[in-house]
Amino acid sequence: MRDSLPLHKVTLNLFEGDFQRLQTYYQKSGAGAAIRLIIRNHLNRLDAKFAERQIEKVPEVEIANI
């Protein structure tokens, strides 16, 4: 299902060793798919958070506050 969604290719720099750690936890789907899912879920939570506040323009937020 998720594999059928269109993708946008980007370069992502991760901290040393993090890709291998993800690959260990997500052996079947792979680290790339896991990263996409993690980011999608994070964005969905942000969308819900800002929708609750009925903010028309999403302000820039600090990573530490999320």
C-alpha cells in the first residue's frame, strides 16, 4: 500500500551508525522504508497538533519543542 505512493528523492545525512541501527531493527522492510515511515508519522502528528490549534499558517518550530 505505502509502496504505491509517489516518492521524492532526497539526500539525508544521518549520524554515524544510525542507518545500520535502523537496518538492524527493520531487516524485512529496510532502513529506507523505516525512515520514510518515521518522517510520515512525525509530520502527521505535527499536522494534528497544529490543526487542533486551528493555525492557518504553520510557524517554524524548534526541534526541541516537538
